[in-house]
Amino acid sequence: MFTKKEEKPVSMENIKTKVKNGRDYESILSGDQKKQIVREKIRLKRKEKTPVSAQDSIPYREMYKDGILSTDDRHFNKCMKFSDINYELAGEEEQSAAFQKWCSLYNYFDPSVHVEISCINRYANPAELVSRIDIPPQGDAFDDIRVEYDTMLKDQLSRGNSGLIRDKYITFGVEALSLREAKPKLERIELDVTGYMHALGAETHTLSGYERLKLLYEMMNPETSDPFIFNFDMTARTGLSSKDFIAPTSFDFQEARYFKLGATRIGAVSFLQILAPKLSDRLLTKFLGMENSAAVTIHVQSIDQAKAIKLIKSKITDLDKMKIDEQKKAVRSGYDMEVLPSDLVTYGDEAKQLLEDLQNQNERMFLATILICNTAKSKQKLDNILFEASGIAQEHNCALKRLDFQQEQGFMSSLPIGVNEIDIERGLTTSSTAVFVPFTTQEIFQTGEALYYGINALSGNMIMADRKKLNTPNGLILGTPGAGKSFSAKREITNAFLVTRDDIIICDPEGEYYPLVQALDGQVIRISPNSRDYVNPLDINLDGSEGEDPIRMKK
């Protein structure tokens, strides 16, 4: 006769001690006591991971003055802002050349470098946006016109881009034992990435620690109009960390499909499920063209080329084995052994083509995670935005899937801090990864004494340029007769008169511009055989500096 072994009672304190000490509970007890230990282990694990404040949710350890960010003791990264280029306006050959250069940038990153491409549409601070085009008074009779013109420009600014600022960033990180070891690696990558971007025609700017914190502050506090006030000396004086200055008043991740920033902003994070065998380079452009606050993030991790080829070969071997099994089954069933399932044939051909690209073409393998984070003031408006984004994805034979119960991890992975907490990855080749081209059209919106030149036909944004700051300040107005060339010149003359204090000199053989000059209280000098004004070629200044030929100077 067998008797049941009596289980000794174990106190909860003893259970906690055994769990903390890493003892194997299966070798201790069984039954209900085993379940108790498992529950306690889960509780302790949750206690370690569950953030107790908004600051704890932000997944980085420290931000340094020079812009290097450490996510933990072994991972460090830097962030660079890059400008747009006229990709949409370029011809097919120019687009193809730009695409190849973008592919070369991806191929540059080896498996030791994690890359994050961030395309961020965010609402600018209204006061900051308006201050960019302020026209200061000059104390003359035309200040009332300057006020009216300033009002017109600000009205156009609010209508042109809906107050959205579209910025693009690339974040790259390495693993190192210390900051001293990581710094030269990041500087080397920074220099090389700058070279690749300049080859594309894009300008780059490496963000300092303050600039990175300001960007995070604006992304996590979209509703506030308070300026970001911070310097690194404040952390030593106050005992606070940089997270305390950028964190919102609260994070709310209780709902499965939504999250809240502060008291009024609601958002949702989705991932792009790629279903199409071939993608269009217009997909990312259409996401970025949406008139709302959004962040499109692409996390890219390169795979070692030898490992990628070995993996594809093993898959081909598995497919060949499945083909042999199907052929044996066909022989036993008495039908043609050449008849194979269509999926098996398709996958086999695609795998062989992929192996061919990796071995003989300039292709590498990458693991990519594509996230789209949308925010709005209300859930209804957010649902409308998500419906529009889903339509764009379906148009390109993809799907936009919500990150259920992973909104916190999805939002933190959408921040440009080089952290990917979403384990949803898609294997892509270099060209398939680079097809998400972040370039649309180059924006010209300079500050200072910038003049208004019209509206960008693709983006709808204002074109503000200070020609004195451009590489080539010269201008040429072209157009058919009656298209408005003279009007454009007069408008720019008036614009320069109202905005700047520059001297304006006009050579007008047709006598077309003197009414405008007189209206602006300018001086008109008429030179002709019958005029009172003349140029005397024999009037030579003999009081010039020594060593100068007065006749040559007169010429």
C-alpha cells in the first residue's frame, strides 16, 4: 500500500528567501507550495520592472553635455539631425542615384551598430514659430505697412503648414565598456555618416545634450507652451536628473490600445506589417505628408553577412527536404511527382533569389522594426488619424497593426534615444530597407532678414530665404511674357525695403521702376543726353591713396 507523502508547511518568508537566493523551487517542494513560490517570483519580477514614476518609464540612464546618451552601462549613442532634399522633384536618374547613396549608408553600418531613423511631425510652439518672421520697426513713415505685412505673413504661416514642424533624425549606438571607449567609435561613425549625407545633398547637425533633451521635452509635452529651461549645472545644484526636466506630468498606459500624455493628449502606437513582396518609395512620404502630429520610427539592425548567407542556405535546405517529402507522397499516391504545392515553389524561388542577391549583389540583411506613433487631443480625432494611416498602409499592400498592451514600450521606442523595446522584426535586404526613403522636398525657411518668396508647391509651407546667407546669393527671374517677372522683382524690392536696411540700387533703362522708388521715398537719378544728371568721365579724383592709378580707378 502506498501512502501520500506529507508536505511540510513552509512560511512565506522562507519562500521569499529561497526565491531571492536563486534556489530551484522544484528541488524544494511541490504542489501548492511550488505555486506559491512561482507567484512570489513573478511578483518580485514585476516589482523590479514596473515604473513607479513618469521618469522611470523613460529608458535611458544618463545624458551627457556633448550629446552622448547611455541607455545602460554598456550602450551609448548619438543623434544627428539631417535636412531634406528635393527627392520628389528630381528626375528618375537623380532619384535612382540618391537611392543608391541611401543604400550605401545602410550598408556602412555593421552588426555592432544599432540605427534608428526618426521622422517627426510635431506642432511648434506658436510663440517660437511666430518669432521667426517678426519684422522689427525702423522708425520711418512705413512702420504701419510693416505691421500689416507682418500680420499677413503670420496668417500665411498658420495656414501653410498647420503649425507643423517636420524634422528628421538618425540615431546610432554602439556597445562599449565605458564612455571613454565609446566616444571615439561614435565620433568615427558621426564623421562617416556626415560624409554620406553630404553626398546625398543633405546637411547634418549633431545634437548636443541640451538639444536632445529639448527634443524629448517637446515630444513628451506636446500641449505645453512653457519653454524648455535646463542646463547641466542644474542637475548638480538641485539633485535632480535630466529626466525630471523632460518628463510630462504623467503617463497613463492602463488602456490596451491607447496611452495618455499629461491630462489632455492621447496617443497610439502601431507597427507596420509588410505584406507586399515589393514596396514603393512613396509609402513613407505619404505617412509624413499627413497633417497631424506623428513620429515614424525605423529601427534597423544589420546581420553579419556570413550568418545571413548561412541562414538562407539552411532555409533552402529545409525547402528542398519538403519538396522531396512531397514528391515521395506523390509517388505513393500515384500522381506526377513534378506537381508541387505553389507556395513551396514560390518560397524556394524567392529564397534562391535572395541568396543570389546576398552573394553577388551589393545587398545585406537587416532586421527592421517600423513604428508609427500618432497623438491627438481627443480619441475621436485620433481614431480618424489612425483610419487615414491604415488606408495609406493598405494602399501599398501593408497593414498597420496596433501594439496591444505594449503602448508604453512602443512610445518609448518611438523616441529618438536608440532603444527598441518591441520584439517585432522583419528581415529585409538593403534595397528593401532603403525603400523607406525619408526625403520629400527641401524646405527653405531661414530666419533673420529672410524674405518671403512664396509657397512650396509640394509641402504647402512658406519659402523664407535670406539670399546673403546662401552659397549663391545671385538671382535670375525667368518666365514667359506677361507671367509677372516685373511684378516679382518689384515685390522683392518692396520686401527687402520693409524687412532689411540694405541699400537698393536699380538700373532701369526702360523707366519702369521709378514710380515704386518715389513711393518708397527713394532717389531717382536720370542719365540721358537731355537730363540734368550726368556722368563726367573726365572727373578724376587725384586724391586717392598712394600707388593707385587714378585713371584705372575711374574706369
